[in-house]
Amino acid sequence: MRKHVACLALFISSTCVAAPRLEDIRLPPGFRISVYAEGLEQARSLALGERGTLFVGTSAGTVYAVPPGGGRAVAVARNLQSPHGVAFRGGALYVGEIQRILRYDNIEASLESPPKPAVVADDLPRERHHGLKTLRFGPDGMLYIGIGAPCNVCEPKGEYGTISRLDAAGGGKREVFARGVRNSVGFDWDPATRELWFTDNGRDNLGNDVPPDELNHAPKAGMDFGFPYCHGGDLADPKFGTARACKEFTPPAQKLGAHVASLGMRFYTASKFPEEYRGAVFIAEHGSWNRDPKSGYRVSVVRVKGGRAASYEPFAQGWLQGNDSWGRPVDVIVAPDGALLVSDDKAGAVYRIDYTGK
């Protein structure tokens, strides 16, 4: 029987992590879960290459590449500053450190001996509180960057508390796309409308059940989602809420659970899952850190109909057992074969959830 705790030698350090306990995971009928890759220290954001390589950013110092179909990962970058963000476009891997973005050209042809990276931008906000940078390429060809607020709750200055976008091929010009965003660690575009949706983490220390995390919809640039003045669309902040009213801001498309730490999200764009999941949003809920009892530690699903959120419910759960967790989901991505891949930074793994109908 597999031990529930394993010490893994991870390139430059040795650490003890919780080994995956897949027997604990509960899924809807017809779905199954397996380990796609493991030994990935603090596995976070996911991106797929043109040849099916899975790139895994981390909050440690390494970026990993997992071959198509899963298996042994190789390190394609090391000794970076929390390279959480990864994105892929035009044969190149883009990596987001806290203060800069790097580009590794023709990476899938040189995984064992990666090229020296080019610096795309080196002037990102440097505060480490909510400092991990999430990267995604939008349908407009721009590179979108989540830039969290450097606090639990404050009036952020400059680019803090935004989703910005960068012309990665045109000299690095950057602009703010959305404001009033406390900390978005996941965003994606509706394949039907090409409009941006994103998760946002609610503030702490207002109680166990408020405010909710949010799934937001930003169909155009320039929208403001309320942080720090308004939370969840209708809850005025006790300190900052007197300055601006909730009605001034865009409310969430869907209120999520309080303190679930909603991180990575993706629209399901394949056809392998049953019809009810096609076009739905899957969200990795990393889990609360100071709520009692704990919440999150699961993958949830929001169904979208007519450009609106229609329902919100658990999809995969079991990483939390009682008030103890052995894993923490971080990101999700749809694999080329239609399966859903899920990263876990506590267990250092990526899982594969597929549908068999049995």
C-alpha cells in the first residue's frame, strides 16, 4: 500500500510532501482520477505546448516539463524567483517570476538542454504579498498578467490589484485591463464569446462566511470589480466602503465559497466529458488557511449558459479529510485528449481526471 507521506528528493532540495491519496477523491459517476506526474515541488500553474508537453510553474524555483501522456518530468528552468506563471505561444514558453517575465524559445525541441531565456519584461510590481504572477495569452494575442494587491485589504497603487496585458511581441507595452481585483490567480476566455472570465480571492478577517470568493466576467477593458471598497458585489468594506458605493462596481458573475481560495480556472473546451460539462468553468479551490471549519480543497464547476453563470457545485473533492488536508488544487487545464489535468502544490503532483462512462 502506498504510504501517505513520502520524502522526495527534488533536484536541489529534499522535502517531505503528502503523497497522493486518490482513494479519497470523490467524483461524479463515470469519472476517474489518476496521477499524471509527481515529484513536482510546489506545482502551480499549467500550460500546454504545441506538441502536448505540459509545463508546470511552481512557487519554488523550478519550472517543469512533463511529456505528453504524463510520466517523468524534467526541469527546464531552475533557481528562479517563484516562477508560478507559465504560458505558451508560437513555440515559446513564457515564465512569470515575481518581478519579470522570461521567454524560452523553441522550448519543446530542447527540453533536456533549454535555451537561455530572453527577458520580456523586468519591471513588474515586486511586492511578494500576493506577488505570484499568473500568465495567460488571450484571443487578442496579448499576454495577460494577474497582479495582486500587496495586502489583505488596502487601496492599491499603480498596477497592484489589476489584470494587466502586455504586447509580448511588440516592445513590451503594458496596460491595465481590469481594476478592483484583489488577487486573481486564474483567468480564461469563453470560447463562444472570446470574453474574459477570472477568479478573485476575497479578503480575510471579516468572519468565516464572508466575503465570498468571486468568478468575474469582464467582456471589455476598463471595468472595476470593487476591491477594496466592495466585496462580493454587495458587501461594503468596513474601512474603505464609505469612500465608494457598491453600485459603482461590476458585481461577480458567480459568488463562490467564502475563503475557498479560488485559483486556476478553465473553460472545458473538449467533447470527452458529458454534455452538461461542455463549456462549463472548472475552478481549482486551493483551500482556506484561517477559516474554521476549513473550506475549499476541491475542484468546483460553474455552468455557463447564455454568457451567464447558471450553477456552482463541487466536482472533485476529498483532498480535505475532516479538518486536515493532504493536497491543495492550484490549477486546471484541458488536455489534448479531453481529460482535465489538475495541479496540487501540497502533494507536488498533477492529476488526470477523465470520463469513462462506467
